[in-house]
Amino acid sequence: MIDMIEKEDPIISEEEAAQYDRQIRLWGLDAQKRLRGSRVLLVGLGGLGAEVAKNLILAGVKGLTLLDHEQVTEESCRAQFLVPVTAQGQNRAQASLERAQYLNPMVEVRAVAERVEDQPDDFFLQFDAVCLTGCSRDLMVRVDQLCSQRNIKVFCGDVYGYYGYMFCDLGKEHNYVEEKPKLVKPPSDSNDGPEAKKAKVDPNETTMVKKTASFCPLKEALEVDWTSEKAKAGLKRTPVDYFLLHVLLKFRTDKGRDPDPQSFAEDGQLLKQIRDDVLEALAVSGDLLSDDFVSYCFSEMAPVCAVVGGVLGQEVVKALSQRDAPHRNFFFFDGRKGNGVVDYFGLN
């Protein structure tokens, strides 16, 4: 168990101001200070975890804790660029530490080679945001329920072959600001008619608008009653990937792992059986997921990790800096068609 981390007031030094000059110009000093004062826990150092780690470290958080009890394998090296190819058999978090720290020496990067399931509640409460990858449904729900009570941002994500998803819970009241074009009112003594008296957008000036967003918890998002009239009305707008996620999380719960290419035939049949059981339990049509889905959900694919990791990392940055509108609640990616199909699915 690592020692608890004491939080400090965010202060931007001259060196940091130079390092993050482009970002400060992009989203402002206050946003960068909030980001610089934030500590993040990242669970799971697979291909997706490596992408998220890279994005958070380069963005300039105060500290990033990498937590993973798994060992580096030949399979994990294919999508995980932070571990050297010579690190097979080593702990994934520890093997990722050197390259991760090299990305930005100003960020405090720590590695913890322990099981996330063994961590007490207090462990999670020392962070400003928790990002869970490769975790079971029960664990994600547990951490989300715990952190939401303390205003800690929670993010979940995974990549399964061509598919990927992200979920975020920023609490019942997440405050942020958006930059909007400024409306300029014409002079009150204008005599050019009613159109001239209307406020117009000035493309050269912007103003910051304060907004608030509300998020539903993960448990509620996964336990939609699809027999209700409200849910039925929204079924056509619900991405099929939402139901695929239920299937893959059930597989992980039952088998304690994800579908393995080395046992494709056996796992493929089990996935189809789980699909039938899950869709029946959710009271939705069994035709939502055709049999061919099993051909595209094995292993982490590096390009998919890059896309989903980019979105997930950016959402963490936006939430911590309180800059720009966040996604609510799900982001789904399907890389099978063209440049990929993206779906956003909100439950609020």
C-alpha cells in the first residue's frame, strides 16, 4: 500500500508557465492551474491505459498514480507503448513508469503493483479523478458510488477489438465554463429598422459563459428499465454498442478475463450465449446483436486504443480544468466501418 498523498494549492511556476504556454493560451491560466493542482488515479495499464496516461501527463496534471497488478505479456506489448519489449513478466505499472515519467518530468508519476479490488475506500478518496480501465462491473459501480459522495470525478473505459467505450460521472452538479462569441448590442438611437436593432455576433470578441451539468451514476446507467415507456421510446436512439457493453462486462464477470484470441472458438460460443441471456434479461429484442459481433471484440487494437484514449484523456482534462462542455454519459467507438463510427449516449 502506498502512503496517502497530501494535496497542495496549485501554483504555476515560471518554468511550468513556459512548459504549458500553448495550453495556457488555449484554455487560460485558471484552467491550467486547476489541472496542475489535480491528482489522478489510473487503473489498468493495457493499451488504453497507456494512451490515457500519455495524454494526462502531457496535459500537466499534478500527479498520476498508475495501479495495475497484471504482468507484461507478449499480447499486451502489441498495444502498450509505455512498456519495453524486454519487460515481459514484469508488473505492467512498474514497467510503464520510466517512459511515462520521461514524457513530462514536472508530473509526479507513481506506480502501484497491487490489485485495485484490495484497495480500501480511503485510497480512492485522495484523488481528484479516478479512471478505471480493465475493471469488473461490480468494482466500477463500487468506486463510482464511493467517489460521487465526495465530488471525485469517475471515468470508465475499455477497448475490445474494434470496439471501445467511455463513461463519465462528474456528479449531480458539475460546473464549467464555455467560450462563446460575444453578442454586441447596436446603439439605442439607431434608426435603421428592427433588424439593425437586434444583437449581433462579433467574431472578434468572445465571452466566458458559466454552465452546470448533471450526471447519472454508472449503476443507474447500466440498470435502465427497458420495459418502461420512456426507455422504449428512446430505444431506437440507443447505440447497439450499449448492449454489447453489457455482454462484454458479463463475460468479464463470469470468466474473470476478457475474450482471448487463443480460445476464439470457445469464447465466441460463450459470447453468443451471454448475448442471448443478457438481451433476454434486459427485455429487448435478441436481434439487436447479430452473430458476427464475436469476430470483432478480441484483444486491444492499438488504433482503437488511440481514439478512445484520446477522448477519455480529453474528458478527464476538461473535467479537472472545468473548461468546455463534457460528454454525457457514454462515448462509443466502432472501428469496423471506414474511419470509425462514434456514438454519444446520454441518460440525463
